[in-house]
Amino acid sequence: MSKQRRSYSAQFKFKMALEAISETKTIGQLSSENQVHPSQIGQWKRQLLDGGAHIFANDAVRKKRDQETMEIDLFEQIGRLKMELEWVKKKAARFS
């Protein structure tokens, strides 16, 4: 009879990794309290330490992408307004 694999939520993994980083309890204590293998907690800790910089970097990337999108929209609007202005000038020239 085989055991069914357990899956943990991202929030639980994050909590375990933070507790492992804070070192208030040993990884062995955390694993026995939460019935999680010590190597699994170590892996979550490593993932948090390796990926922590990306959490803050993604915000900067998102802001830059949003700004570029806004600039594209504004340039399109400027182009449309220039075309409308030229059309109005052409039509107004007929009447003057």
C-alpha cells in the first residue's frame, strides 16, 4: 500500500521557510512539529533565499512595462489627433 503524496499551500511553505531562516527553532524541530521532512524545509528555505530578490525586481519590471504601454497609447493618440487636425485644416481651406 502506497502513501498518497501531500501537497502544501504556498502560504504554508512560505511560513516554514521564514521560520527556518529566522532560526528560532531548528529545522528538526520544525519538521517534527509540522510532520514535514527536514530536507523539504531546507529546500523551501533555499528557494526563498534564491528567489527573494525576484519578488522586488518584478515590481520594477511591471512598472516599466506599464509605462511603456502608456507611452505607446499616448503616441497613438498623438498620431490620431495630428491626422484629424490635418483633415480639419484641409476642409477649412475650402471655405476660406
